[in-house]
Amino acid sequence: MFAIASLVFASSAVQSVPIKLDVDATDIGRNIIRVVEELPATDLVRFPKWMPGDHAPDGPLRNAIMFHAFADGKEIKWRRDGVDLYDIHLDIPQGAQRLRLEFIDGEAIGDVATSLLGRIKWGHAIFLPKGPVDRIPVRVTLKVPTGWQAFDSLPFKRMGDTLQFEDTNAERLIDSPVMMGKYAASYPAGEGHELDIVGDDPKNVAISPETVSGMKNIVDETLAVWGAKHYNSYKWLLTVSNFGAFDGLEHNECSEDGVGADGIMGGLTNSGLADLLCHEYTHSWNGKYRRPAGLSTPDYATPQQGELLWVYEGMTQYWGYILPARAGFWNAEHLHDVIAADAARLAIKDGRKWKSTADTAVAASIDRHPSAPWALATRGQDYYQEGVLLWVGIDATLRRLTNGQKNLNDFCHLFGGGQNTGPEIVSYTREDIVRLLNQVAPYDWAGYIQKMVYDVHPTPTTEGLEMAGWRLVFNSTPGPVGGHFYDLGMDVGSDGMINDMLIGSAADQAKVAPGMKILTVNNKPFSDGNLNDAVTAGMKPGNPIVLEVVKDDVVSVVRIDYTGGLKYAHLEAIPGATDYLSQIATPVVKHDNPK
Ligand SMILES: [Zn+2]
């Protein structure tokens, strides 16, 4: 079933008088954003809760502080709902016309701003009346710190330090965050596309002409995947700072991207930033334009259902790896290492013995927390990386079934192409995905997706990778993907801290616990080298790995009996198989490789 919700302000608006929102961000460097909001009188306002792209009911309600409400100029009482804390009841006198809200969006240190740059996430700075959010008109001004530059996909006029935005509706406003900063630069990346950067230091916003030309490659390659676009213009809003405003959040006409200063050094060559920029850009189609039915909600109070995140995030994760390769930023070795790292981490997870990938998507809102315990057993956000293994198999199989005539680009043309349009939302179901795949090439797609995503799949999900001509291997050849997960069964930081542990592993049998810090290894001080030596020495029977560890000020000794030697993950070409992965990574559009 298709539901089309136009983001263009509809004539059948439930509310015709716009919300007037005046935001003062001149103190954003101190994490204080002052809001004055005027709207037609109503006895209930809601703080946005299910924020699009967060996949969780995590709108930062705690940030809304110093809240006061006024009806026709006179202060009135308010009361928080006892069940839904995001709802605020207002004691509106009969006949009152205008409601004014005054509050502070008090942000946590480093979340959206540093002393020299910041973001306005409109969903943190507005209360909404009931009703479909694309039918609530808004008229917005923003005052920025003197001398700071500002960027937004929503057009605005600047008068001094005040920005007056084009009239819009609440959904489009919240999908159009502002990025601003003292040090800023803007790089055009082909018709209507722009990489905008703010940083804590002038040198953080400077990128090379080669990187700029590479951004054009990303645009060309991404447009070749989809065949049409659904935005008027597109901006990457990138913050580069060692102090905060890290981000990765998709919007229809822009994305909020944020990295530390190291993240942009060396440009995008074999970098995680190339993945981030391609991932968030892909979301303009996969997630914002085409949206799972369960995530296409009329407002931010309605709970979102994450089941189809294996498409929304899973296929996006896949393109986040393939597009940097096609655009010339990633070489084959880097692509293989990134996929090997994901496949290996997924392969060893004990959680795959009890829950499906689909369940990680359904449970996204509770498992997204970065410090959630026992992430290997809950599987965390596996629908991202499992998506890479799923969609590489679909891409390879489409190529095999059609003798190289069709591939995943053809599916994406059907799924998210068509005519160029402005921002729109078109919802879809699991059945739509299967139907469109069959339209490209008939196959048991329903069965493949059932097995890879919906069934509990205790063995590694490497079928898709093998369809593309490659397999995951673990051996003692040093590589970037090690860290003692694949041998001892524990994740050891460079400081000796054991961050996580696999249930059923050699480390588990030795009663290792997350939170232990290794002090000594076979009576030598802890170091990566000494631990590696001990694992290698342990291959000879009778040489257990003896660790002195401390946790909660209790020092103890654990003996790990493990004889398997060091294990690193690699991708290895399957002899005699067609190398579809290399075909997939080949540019579709002719261009020079960026340096
Ligand atoms: Zn994403």
C-alpha cells in the first residue's frame, strides 16, 4: 500500500495561522538557545518525541527548561502529562486567542555546539499542537552569534545576525537543521549540491581541490544508482571539531555530518568520513523519500515501527561502502577490510544463536544505546552490517541471473527513481521490496530475505558475500581486523580494558568479565605485543595465558586455556568463482579518481 504525504504545505491545513518561532542562538557557545513561540491557543502542546532518523523515542525533553506559557499576554499554569511526559497540558482561559511559550533549549556539553560552532535542531526548540506535522505551518527567525556563518537547506534571508526563513511546515522545518560557525567554508559539488563545513579552527574547514572533485564523483555515482532525485538542492552540513557536535543524521535535502579534526585529515581517501557522507546522502532516497510504512508516521508522538530498518539502514550501509569505491576514494583492499571487519564481528556474535536480524530492527529503539550491556548477545544494531551482507548478495545475484545486464541500480531505479521531484514521502512494505526485485529478475527473493533476515541464523550470514565471489576467513596473517575477539573471545582495548566478552568463548570459560582491566600477561606488564606473544605461546599445550586483572579494586588471576593461536579476519577470493564484488565496486560514471 502506498501512502503519499506531500511535504508541500497542503491547502487542507488543520491549522491556518502559522506558529511564529523566534529562536535566539547568540549564546549557543554556552549551550543556551532561547525560544519564543507563538501559536493559536490550544490546551495541549507536545515536545517532539520519535525523532525521524533516531529510530527511538529520544527527543531530548530534558533539554526544555525554564518553560513559561502565556495566554493573550497573561502567564498561565501548565502541567506535564503523567503518562506521556512529552505532553504539556495548559490552563487556557475560555476565549483566549494566542498562546506564547518561552523556554530555553539547554543542550548538553558537546552535543550540538562548541564555543565556535553549533547546530540548531529545530525538534529541540519547538512544542507542537496535535495534528499531522506536515500540515502545521511555521514562520521562523533565528539570531546567530555575530560574525558566524549559517547554512540550511531551507532558504532564508539574512538581515544582520537574524535569519528569516521561507515559510514552511513543521515537518520540513525539523528536517532542515541549521549549521553555523565562526570558521566556515562552502564547496559546490555540482548542480545544486554543496559541501558546507564549519570547524573549530580555520584549517579544519579547508579541503583540497581533489576532494571537492571527488564529491562531484559521489553525486554522479549516487544519481546513477537511483536515476532521479527527490530534493531541490542537497547540502552536507559537516562539523569538524575535537570538542563535539559529532553527528550522522539524514534529512531529505541535507545531512548533519560531524567528525573530529583527525577525520578530515587526508581528505576522504580510505576514510570513514567518505562512508558517512555517502551513507547520509543515500538516505535522501532510502529512508526519507522511500520510507517503511511503520516509520511513516503523521507526527512525532506516534510510535515508529522499525522492522524494515534492514532496508532503510541496511541497504544504506551497503551503498555507504560501495559509493566511496565507485567515486574513487576507497581502493579494493580498504573495501575488503571494511567488509571483513563487519562480517567477522557479525559471525562471532553469540546473540545470533537466539535472535534474528529482523528482531534487531524491531527492537532498535531499546538497543541503540551506545553503552548498552552485552552488545554481542543483544546483537545491538546488526541490521546495519547484516544489510551489507544481504544486499551484496542481492546485487551479485541480479548480475548472475541476468548475465551482467541488470544489478541493484535497476532495483533502485524502480524503488526510488522515477521522475525528479521535490521532497516527498512514499511508504513501502516488505512485499513491495520482493515485488520490485522480482520485476528486475525473477528469483526466490522472499525465501532469501526470510532466511537472511527473518530466521534465526546461528551460522555466519556469509551466503551473500559468497554469491559475490568472496569468503570470510580467520587466520594468523596479521590484518587490521583482530583485537582478540576472534581468538580469545574478548574485546581488549589498547589500555588493557576488557570492553566486552563472548558467552561460551575461552575467555568466558576462564571467568573473564567485561570491566576487568588486564594488569599483567604471563607475569609481564600488559601490552598488545605481550598479549599477542602469550596467545602464540599458548598454542603449545600446557602454556595457558595467565592474566592478572583488576575490577572494582579486586585483583584476581584468570587462566585462559586456548590453543588456537592469533586470529585475524580477511576476505579471500573463492577460487573459480566470478568476482562480482569487483564489478560492483567499478565506477558506473566515467571520472578521474580523486587523489
Ligand atoms: Zn543511516
